[in-house]
Amino acid sequence: MDRPAFINRIATAVPPFDVHDKFVAYAPALLADDRARRLFGRMAARSGIAHRFSVIAPAEAAGDLDRDRRFQRGAYPGTAERMAMYERHAADLATAAADGLGDALRGVTHLIVASCTGLYAPGVDLALQQRLGLGDGVERTVIGFMGCYAALNALKAARHMVRSQPGARVLVVCVELCTLHMQETDDVESVLSFLLFADGCAAALVSAEPEGLAIEGFHAAVVPGSADQITWRTGDSGFLMHLSGAVPATVAAGLPEVMAALRRKLPGPLDLWAVHPGGRTVLDAVEGALDLPPQALADSRAVLRDYGNMSSSTVLFVLRRMLGVAGRGVAMAFGPGVTAETMVFRGDG
């Protein structure tokens, strides 16, 4: 008999600096073409985003991006400097999120850290072990470079741990500092992708204790022929994101088959929708492809509005809003592949 696993609690944290308005004002200077600047302005107004947070303090001067002048035209920082910034800030943000779980941290046996926006060793996992007093016996796992759907893979691993060890208490931490990787470019598609991304962290406690959201199962699928639409590679000036404008159409075309397979695997009604807000057009594509009523994605749109796209941590921000809500639902996130990761969960209210 399968042992159930539950997401007992979720806590979140963001850095102190709201940078969205600053970037909207700054970005047109990157674009040499008037038509591109007008397109950026229209898309920014329609983005559905009001706030995005960063570890980088915005500049007060109109022509500068950041207060510390690390991102100066013609002299954006290299990868080593960006990784030093990640090392300086990621563990602090992860600790702030984990601390929000309060007494749920007692007795943690396993720690899973997911991140695709930085790396160093000893890493965030060891820093958390020490700062949270988890003890030398905690089992640590790092999930790296999986992009926006990594949280669902982390929850999948946590569920396996709980099912194999009934006393396991698994701390899952997804920490992303996406804004470290802004590039100096006049490619409007790239600049529009920077408009979406933000920094944030979410921490969740997964155990066999029947509290919170019950995890029923997972299903993953890769949309054929779409591997070049979302890519994330290491460059000399940080990590290089490519997010094709074709992604919403790819999601819309592939999602009905993904959901049909999920329903065959885990049949039953679905009335809660925790969709990773990869952008307004992605949420619109999901809503249209699955013929959902507008209110179905209200929580996802609220997270997009208040925080932007924080890569792997974002879907946990959405799930946090569903703790205490009765119903059966599906969480989903999209990333390189194009891969769709889905998880069926149940809340008892």
C-alpha cells in the first residue's frame, strides 16, 4: 500500500528591493530601434506584473540600473562576479524562507535545494544545514539547472523519501536569483524576458503527517520539437536565457494531450489550478487550451502580479495560497524541453 505524503506547510521570502518600475523605465535605452521600444512599452503595460523583487538595489539616477553601478553600459559583470553575488545572497534568502516554517523545522531528516540561477560549494544546502541547526545526519540533495519546473521535481523526490521512510521530514527549498543574469542586449525578445523574471525563495515541509496538501502523484511530458524554445546556458557574462515567443502556442498545443495522460493516470475531478505563472501569455494559453473559467487561474495571476516569475520557487508561491482550501487540483510548471511537469494534490480545507 502506498504511503501518502503531504505538503504540510509552505513559507516564502523575497529580497527587499522592488525593481519592476525601474526596469520598465530603464529597458528602452537598451533598444536601438523605435519600433522595438514601442513594442516593449506595449508588452510591459500588458504584462500583468506590478512588482518584482531583486537582491540588486535599483539606482535613483534615471540613466543607471543599479545603485552599486555593477551593471553599467558596456561593462556588465562577468559570470564570476554574478556567482559571487549569488553566493552572497542566496543562502540569506533561503534561510529567511525556511525560518518562516517555524516549528515545522523540528526533526527535519532530509533537505532538498533546487536552484538554476547560481552555484558554489560548499553551497546553499550546507549553509542551511548549519544555520537552521538541522544536524550532521540530515540527508542533502541538490537539484540544479532544471528551470521553472524544478519545484515539482523536488516535491517528487520528497514524496519518494517519505514513502520509503515513513518518519522522514523533508525540507524542500527553491531559491532563485534570476535578476543576476540580466544582459546588455538590444534584442527585444531577450529584453522582454528580463521583464518577467525576479528573485524569490519558497520552502516547504513534506512528511507523512496528514496536514496540508496531500500529494496524489505526478506526470511529466516533453512537447516534441520544442527543445530550442526555452534554453538556459552558461556564458561569459552570466547565464543566458532564451525564451521564445512561440512558447505560449507550444504550451497551448501540447497541454491537452498532457492533461489527457494525467487524467488517465490519476482519474478524478480537478477544481484547483496551481499553474506556474511563466508570463501572462502562458497563463492565457493554459486557460484557453483547457477551457478554464477566468477565476480558475486567479491565484497564479495574483502571484505574477505581485512577484513576477521567480523560476522554480514560483509554483510554490501559488500552492501556498491553496493551503487550507478544500478540493482536488493540479500543479503544473513548464521549462526547458519544452517540458510540462504536473502534480495532482488534494486539500481538505
